[in-house]
Amino acid sequence: MHTLKYIAWFRNIRFLGALAIGLSPVAGQASPSYQVFVSNEKSGDVTVINGRDYSVTATIHLGKRPRGIQVSPDGKTVYVALSGTPVKAPPKLDANGNPIFKNANGKDDDDDGAAADKAADGIGVVDVATMKMTGKLNAGSDPEEFAVSKDGKRLYASNEDAKTATVINVATKQVEHVIPVGQDPEGVETTPDGRRFYVTCESGGDIYVVDTTSYKTVAHFKVDGRPRSVDFLPNGRVGFIPSESNGELNVIDPLTAKVLQTIKLPAGSRPMRVRVAPNAKRIYLSEGRAGTISVLDAHTYQLLDTIKVGTRPWGIALSPDGKFLFAANGPSNDVSVVDLKTNKEIMRVKAGLSPWGLVVVPSAH
């Protein structure tokens, strides 16, 4: 009799345990081996989130206005763009959705000025093992976004207030090349083969393509208002550039540097960051003021879903297995965690003030 009661009790415990796992927001993610690093523009630090249970494991103070954030190819170092140029209100837009940088006197009125602390500009270097900032690289004036070369030896950065892109030698910590581009350069990304990097310029919609051997501009074309970022299919045959003001996604040929197709997104879309899934089947777009993430088929470009997340999502990143998406919600100071199997937000993690960018860093084994 006692044996039968024990068997019944054991079965109930197994059932309840299985039920609890099924209700867990991290079901199917028993031991992910990564961390999410989040740059917080207004609190001057980086929040580190554990990929297993989404707990905050560290807060790393860096300096003024952390924005662009990337990880080295070996996963040992995180780089963060820092700027001493104060945050200003977004510029007014013209009829085409482009920022207006001329003041009443007809002079340039971008976000640089006497209040800028140029000594604060640079790329902060964070050691992943110790979770400490170990130094800063010279990156020119007001670096915003950047990409890491495929061999990890150089960084390619946009200088928002200087209309330039810089090539930074990681070993010497110095700028090797300065490349003129358009006004308000922002997004930077290398092509999958590492032979070129793209720079998107918010004002005027200019896109510059730079050769990573000669560091010469090899192509220049335009898209509609406020292109903020760029990403590519892993095979390098197709790229994607969102136009925020026009609510569009531009499909480009990276080899010829031409727009192949322009996809109109749902009304109210303000596309900012674009990410291609690791398996190359989906495209994800943060929609800014719309408070959503758009999901598109990476080959037909059909809109598959719209995921509600936090307030004004900007930076987004994907887990290495492509199962989860993380979105930085600036005004609400948190990060949305999205289950991409169900396309639902499963929780939010409190970050610093005005989270801006994210990078996923594989844990050491």
C-alpha cells in the first residue's frame, strides 16, 4: 500500500515539475552559453545580462554616452563607442523625412558644439573575463557606430559630427585612415567576405562603400530618408538598409552597390536596426516609435509578423541559436526578451538609463 502511494506521489511530482518547466519563460533554454551586453547612453555604462535566466550579472562604468557596441571575433573583448558630445533633441525633418541641420542663420546646426568634451571620445575596451574597462582607443570625433574587421585587427567607425569614417588599429589604439562621407554618418557594417564596409548617413540618405584594403570609397548611392543601419545575408549576395522616415526596407546588391527593391512596411513603421537571422530565413527590424519588431521572410520579403515590445526599440540582437531576440528600449530603460518560436515578448530586463545598443557574447568553455 505504501509503495502504491509513493508511486502516485512520484508521478504527481514529475507532472508538476514538467508543468513548471512548460510555464517557464526560458523553456527550452536550459543552459545557453552567452551573455548580452547593453550600452546605456545616458548612464554611461554597460549592463550585462545572463542568457540563462536573464539576471543582470554586472554593470560596467565606461564614460560618456556609450552607443555602438561590438564583440571581437574571439569573444574576449567588447568594444563600446563613447562620445563627449551631449545628447540633443532629434532634429526637425524636411518634406522628404531628412534631418534639417541648418539654423535660422543658414549655418550648420548639428549636435557638435562648444559643450562637447572631445577628451571623452573614443572606443572603450572591456575585458569579458574580468568585466572591466581596460582602456580606450582613439576613434576620431564623436564615434557612434562601428564594425569589427573579420580578423579583429581593425575597427571601422562612423564619426557623427565630422562627416567621416575612421579606420582604427586595435593594436596601436590609433586612427590609421580618415574617409570623408556624408552628413551625420551612423550605421557601419562589413560585408560577409570582409572586403568592404558600408556607412549609412542619416542626413540625405547617402550610403558609402569602402574597400578594406585600399580604404578608398568604391561606391556611393542614395536611399530614402534616414538610413540607420545595414546587414547582409551570410552569403553576401543581398543586403538590407532601412529608411526610418519613409517606413521602408531597401534591398541592395552588395556587389554592384545598387538598390534592387524597396519594401514598404506597415503604416507607422520607423525602422531603425536591421538584423538577419543566423539561419538566413528571417529579417528582423526594430520599429522605433512604433514599439514593435517586424519579421520578414529573408527571401520573399513578405511581412510575417509584428511583435509588440517596449518603448521605442532601437538596438536589437539575436541569440547564437536564433531562438531569442533582445531589444533595447531607450525611454523605458529596459530590454525586451522575445521568444522567436512564438514571436512573443516573454519578459523585460531592467537596464541602465536609455539602453541603446546590444551585442551577444558567447561564454568561454
